[in-house]
Amino acid sequence: MLDNHDQLNSHYDDQGYFVIRDYFKASEISSLRKIILKFHESWKKDNAVFYREVAFNSSLITGSEYLEYDDRVKLFNLLSSKKIMSIVDLVIPNNPAFMNTQLFFNPVNKALKDFWHRDCQYDHDIESQKRVIKETQVLHLRIPLFDEHGMELVPGTHKRWDNEEEYNVRQEEKGRVSSESLSNGKKIRLAAGDLLVFSADMIHRGLYGMERLALDMLVFDSAADYIDYVDDDCLPDISMLDKIDDPRLFINTIKLKSSV
């Protein structure tokens, strides 16, 4: 869609997202998919009831519970590769820090519908949400592992509050429900190899269907107060840092953890 850093930066600043088509080679996606499917199959067995009834995502993919040491090192290297770090540095130029990973898939329960939200709504009341979207920066970097329907976003809402329609749908007020269509939603279809970068606090929803399996890495500005959201187990062990080509994303988080 956009092909140089100035365009990407400008588009993100204005719209809250950008897409780079065919950003990853087939071999890169294949390597990533192999590791993620190991995690996913083990996670599904351990969380069978939750998966069957309410799940549409999992988290802590880089943790030690489901992946062996070598696979974790490979995953850390994939997540901090030159391709990804060049994008992270573009959007968060000052000390970006690793927060978490999430894996998004189709819910088994067909009654579950794709729903509009801002990530900050799960931790903040309305007044705090209004403040958070202006003051902090949390970034989703989404890598679809298979072709999928993608995401639907409301451009510009990373910097502004909801209009009446958006608020009523997102908050399920005045008889509206969060799975309804929004008049200013923009659908972004994604294919394996694409990279979607978007603000966690803009109004958005994943679109269920096809072979949806998308890995998200969340990155935050070190100046923001998000370190309590980071699980220690999802960070690399000290012995892994020498095996990661560019570990600064994780080192920044480890330093923040140690200073608390």
C-alpha cells in the first residue's frame, strides 16, 4: 500500500495504521507458522473447554509453557528481526519496549461475533480512556499466518474520542451491540506475508472466517506506564539474549522491570 518510511509514518500519524503487502517471504512465514502451530496445538489441549466455549485468542506465546528453549529463541529473533525493528523504530523511535504476543483465531463457538473495541477499555473507565488515547502509545504488529478476512478499523480514532454511533455500538448502549457494522469502518483484508501495524487504542475489530491465525506483537513506549502488563515468563532468559541478533526491544523491558 505504502512504500517508504515517510509515507508510512505520515499514514500512521494521520490514520492510526498502515499495511505493507508481501512484507515477509514465504520462507519467513513458514518458519514462523511452524513454531506458532506447535504453541497453538498444545495450548488448545490445555484449554479445551475455554477454547470450545469462549476463546478467540491466546497470549504469552513467547513464554516457556508451550515452547522449548530453541523455538523460543527462534521466535524472539523473528519478532526482533531487521524487518520488524525498522517498523517499530519508525513508529516508536525512543526506547520501544516489548509488551506481549497474542494469537488470534476463529472462535469455535459460532455464537461469538467479531466486536468493536479499544484495547484500553478493558482497563480504564471512560474518562481514563479519553486520556489514554492522547497520552500513550501501544502498537500492534499483526502478522497473518494464512490468508484471512483481516481487520476492520475506524481510521483516526487513535487520536480522537468516539462519535455517538461509535460509542453506542462499542459500549453497547441505547440498544446497540458491539458486533454491528459502523458506517465509517474500513475493512482491511490480509494475506500471509502482509504486515498490519495499528494503534491498540483505536476502534477496531478482527474479522472472523477463513483460516484466521494471526500473530500480534504488542510494543509500547518506555515512557508510558505499562510495565505491570508484562509477564516475566514471556521475556527471554538472560542466557537467550546473546542468541538474539537485536535484543534491545526485550532489554528495554527487562530494564523497566528491574527499575520498578
